[in-house]
Amino acid sequence: MTTISPNFTALSPDRKTLVGCHNLSSAIAIAQGRTPVKEICDETGNIEVAAYRSPSGQYYVKTKDENGTRIDCSNQATARHYLHNGVPAVVAAYYSTLD
């Protein structure tokens, strides 16, 4: 098996790590600190929800926490699954940032 080696190397903005890049645009963005920072969510477990159906027929669930985040579901089975099992905390945290 062959591996493709990166064409460019960028120094991270904190000047602690070298990052291999396959194109110049990525290398420049990393060096300037313009790349998104992946946040690690330490929340685990599931959050309780209540399931609803809108008058137009759209199924959705709302979290029972202080935010009350609405998450649209593709069908009734998905809404029921979330109702019985809860919504993973990571998914609820992601949807709460979209408001």
C-alpha cells in the first residue's frame, strides 16, 4: 500500500505543531488560523424529549431541558425512537447552536 505524502507543511498559529497539507490554500489557512476549531463535547447520555406533530404533518421533538430545542424528524418512526430512547446529548448540543 502506498501513502500520499503532503505537498506542503504549515506551522500552526500557536507555533507548536507542523501540519501536512495537500494544497497551498489549506496550508495558508492553517498558518493564519482561519480553519475551524473542532470543539469536543464532553456531554454524554441522552436527553428526554417530547414528540409532536405539526398541523402540516411534520414530526418533531422538543428537548425537556432549559433550552427546549426543536429537532425535526424525517418520519413518525424517528420521532418515536427519540421519544423512547431520548436524543443523544451531542446531537442536542449541535442543534441548540443552530438557533
